[in-house]
Amino acid sequence: MSGSISLLVTLDGVGWIIDPGHGWLRVPLVSAEGLSVSEYSYVDKRGGWLYLEEDCDAGLWLRAHKVSGDEFPMNILNVDAPVRNLPRVPAVGSWVCHVIGSEVS
């Protein structure tokens, strides 16, 4: 894997989940600490994963970690992804971005 990771976080399990309507990048929740993401991403607190929506949030994480999205495997589904059943990252006020921190971990 090229690039450098500034956090001491393993990238095992990072990958794309794509369904017929959208896609998400699955990343460790701790690897997104301090990152502002939209309410269109999902969080699995118990499992410790964040599912970053593909259009904006995933790109923020990729740039923050200096890695390319094509470095990670894709799981392409023909049905709605189970990600859609997880809680969304909460919106803050009238702004759709939320800074990931202890309140979602």
C-alpha cells in the first residue's frame, strides 16, 4: 500500500461496499477521529466501523490518510447494502457535517 498513515491504525478491513444505489468506504472509526463527515455516512459503534459515503466523505478520509481509493477491495452487491440499516452520523444544527469524536465512539 502506498502513501503514509499518520495514525497508528491498521487498515485491515478497509474496503468499498457498493450497492445498486450508492457506495461507502468502510474504515475503522478511530481512523476518522476529528474528520468532519456528513449525515450521509453511517456508523457501527459496536463493531467500531464508519461507512463513509462515496461522493464526499470517503474522499476526505482518503486525502487525510494519503491513500488512493483504488487500493482497497470492492464488495459489489446486487441488493441494498446492510450499511443502510445502520445509524447515520448525526447532523449538527443546520449543517450536515459532524466532527467524529468521542460522542460516536
